[in-house]
Amino acid sequence: MEDRMTQLLRGTLHALILSTLAGGPLHGYAIASRIEQRVDGAFRLEDGALYQALHRMQARQWLRSEWGHAENGKRARFYRLTSKGWRQLDLETASWIRYVDAVSKILRPARA
């Protein structure tokens, strides 16, 4: 089950991060924690995967970051959506909804 969840997560990681940051700027640990909370602990993001995704998304100009201080007073990089990031969130959300709708048609066929 964990392998399937990992594969699913790889395909949706950008969408999960973008959606999480739609609520406002967060540092990496807070992003991972918020996602884990929102999925009721169904999966946990590995630090390496999260930070690689954040760097990719920043390179694509979906995010920008700035240094600040976390709740514990430690220095942390905070990420926020750019206008490109908001557009990408819309695209990712629409794509995910189409995918879920299509799979649902197969998993829950109409009964005669």
C-alpha cells in the first residue's frame, strides 16, 4: 500500500503544495505538517521530496521565497504563490478533478 501511495503522491505533490500555500506563506516543515493534517495522516511527505519539489516550483516561478522566523524562533525560508503559481494551481486542480471523475466512472459504474 505504501508504494502505491508514494506513486500517487509523486503525481500530485505540486498540486498539494500549491493548494496548501493558497492559504498563505509557509515554511517547508509547516507545509509538510499542514498536508499531513489535511489528509488525516494518510501519508507523510519525505523532506527530500518536499524540498526538491519546492526548488523545482521556484525555478518554474510558481513560488517565491523569503527568509523569516518560524514559530519556534528559528530562521526559515517561507514560500508563497506567485501569479504563475495561482494559475498553475487552477490547472492542477482542474486536471486532478478530471482524473478523479474519469476513475470514478470506472470504479462506480452505473447499475442497470
